[in-house]
Amino acid sequence: MRTIILISLFSIASRLYSQGDSVAYSRDFTLYEGLYLTYMDFRHNWPIPKEKILTKINKDQLDFYSKLIEEDKIEFVERDGNNSTIKSEKAWGFCQNNVIYVNINKSFFRIPVFGAISSFLASVDVNSYSPGYNVFINGPVGNTSNNAKEIREYLMDFYTGERIEFSLEALEEMFKKDDAIYKEFMALSKKKKKEQFSRFIRKYNEKHPVYFPKN
């Protein structure tokens, strides 16, 4: 049922956009609060509100969504009134106080730089291997696996939902959609690119506002 609803919504939204019935995102634009089950929910400002999420977790807690994502499954009431569930790892993100958070490996991370090109930090699990040491032979022996978390920067394309780990090469590819910005950025040395990439992302986003359906 949800698939049919989303397909219908996408078709309707496409027609609305073509008719100009959309509005550019700004600080004054209201994003509805709730859980984004999918990227399409996010794109159309159509989250599942808290009151339709079925859980024993206290919904008044500031970290409600962080606790919710720790569950194996999330149960909620569909817009047609039927109950449904999804695996918590599949939830795309949520919105709270007009701020968007995305799900990376069952943890939510805030998007501080939001626009056509968004950027955010997320912690990821990494495995490192180091050889053990045998004092009797005075040398390494075997391998020891160490689990740790690393903070990494990500980029997200608003219009595709694609999230990729930050690199200058990835950012350059995204800038190709604007010839002037791309050429200006490519004219910089690698050192200057590292120093100024945030300014260029802001410049790109100011020039290319993102659009949501009108309320």
C-alpha cells in the first residue's frame, strides 16, 4: 500500500513542480517534524509524525529518535490507517526543530550545511589490525582486530539522495553542474581547494536553491 501511495505522490509532486507549485527552501520554510521512512518522504516534506509512531519510548525525550533507531523494528500507523513496520536500519532520517538528521548505520547525524549539496559529519565503525607481540621470540605474531569509530565527512545530493564520503574529487564532480563554479574551483591549487571548499559549497547552494512542494 505504501509503495502505491509513494508512486502516486511522486506523480502528483512532479506535476506540481512543473506548474510552479513549489517553494524554495529558506530559513523561513517549515519542514514538518517526524520520521522520514524513505528519501522520497524527505523530498516531499512528508514524514511520519511522532503521534503515529507506535512505541513505548517516551516521545517527549529530546533523544527520542536516537532511542527509536536502536530498536530492531519501527511500528507506525500508515496514512490509510493501517499499522505497518519497517526495519529501523531502513529509516532515512527525521526532522526536528526544522533541522534534518540522516541515518548512517543506525545512528542519526545532523545536517548543518543543507542545500543542493549538503555536508555533514558522521561516525563510522572501522576495523584495524595490528600484529601481536611475543616476548619469547622478540617479534610479532598473529593479528589483533581492533574496533573503533572514526568521524568522517559526507556529501549529499539533494535531488538524488546520494550520500558519499567527502573527497575533493567527489565535490568537483558535483560542481560540474555549474560551469562557472566548477571552473573557478578547478583553477585553485589543491591546498586552496581544501581551505575553501566550504565557501564554494555555500556559493553553489545560494545559486541553486532547493525546492519543496508548497504547504
